[in-house]
Amino acid sequence: MKNQIKVIQKSRNGKEVSRLNSIILGSHNYYSIATYVNIDFHRINFLVTKTLEIRLRNIITSRPNFTETYMRLYGNYNGKVRTVCNVSVFPIYGCKTKPPMNFSQEICNYTEQGRIAIHSKLRGYSHLIKYLLETVNNSKSAEFNDNRISLIVGQKGKCYITGLDLETDNMECHHKMLKSEGGTDKYENLVWLCGKAHKLVHAIEQDIIDKYLGLLSLDKKGLKRVNSLRMLVGNSVI
């Protein structure tokens, strides 16, 4: 986080502030299953905020500019707002423990066994979070860049249609309602798909449809999800 603040100091670019928000959000998502994680993040907040206010003192304000993503994730927090380059910084302290399914008392951040449990829980897609944090799409909105990271955690790193693990070279963040048709970058309008599933959603020609149906071998649930997404983009049901 401190390194990213140094980048912001040099660039004075809202996109780099959005990247800082992505780092904060990714950290919250990664460690939210750790016991008493809020204590650690309050300490981190104290240390990082000092750097933030010293290095960015000429461009930081307390005027809020909350996005829908900010309100959805951090709207209940009432601490001091820090806005840089017209982008409100996510509260670093805004992380609470979220008990996962099949909760284990072994999961914590203070023992070797506990740390192993955390990494085991996320090892299937922690590399995806890291990849997204490092590849902010400057042609997209700050809201899109924030939501795609939150969504990869929400989908546990799996394709919405196939249920298979996503990989950095085989994943597409799809707009359910296309931007050209009035769709937004809101969390609810996005879904992560593998490359083949994404092509099937957009395919129009029957031979292309048949090709990807054969490659994916979808069950009834997967086919239903394909058709729901196809209808939203104006394509016929398979």
C-alpha cells in the first residue's frame, strides 16, 4: 500500500488511486476469514494513513466522492474520508472477520497452522486476486476495476457457467447487459466466465454454437445459465 501511495505521489492520477483501492479490497477479501483481522487492519490503517497524509498532503481532501462500490462495501463505516484525485480511498481498517462455510477454529493469522489454513482456503484463486491487483485496466472505470476483484472472490475463482477453475489466460469479465445497451459496471451486472463459455454466450452462427457446446459438455444448470446470459445480450436460446 505504501509503495502504491508513492506511485500516486508521482503520477497524481485517479487510476492509480483506484489501483490503491483494488489493493485494499484485495487485502480485505484475502484476510477476511482470519480471526480478529480487524485488529490488524486498524494497526495497518494507522501506519499507512500517516504515509498517505504526508506524501499526498497537497492533493488529499476530506470531501467524499463515493461510488456505488464504495457504498456497497464500506457504506456503514463512519471514519474520516480521504479523497485523492476525486477518488475516495477505501477505509483500510474496514475489514471484519467473515466466517466461511465449514468454519474451522484452526483458521487464524497468529499460528503457522492457522496461516496454512488461510492459504489453503484461498490457494485455488489467490493467484487470480494477485493478477487482477497488478493489472488494473486503465480503459475501464474505477467501479469496474473494483468490482471485478470482489466478484472473483464471490465466485471463488470459478466460471459461472462451467463451475471450473478460472486461469489468468482463460477468464473474461462479462457484462450481463452490454454497455452498448445501457449496462453498467455494477457488481450485479458482471460475471466471470472462462473463454469458451464467453464465446458461447455471444455465438450467433449454429456451427460455432455446436462447437462450443461440444467442448464444454454442459449439464442442465450450465446450459440454463448460458441461455439466461444469451437472452440478456439479445441472442436466441440454445
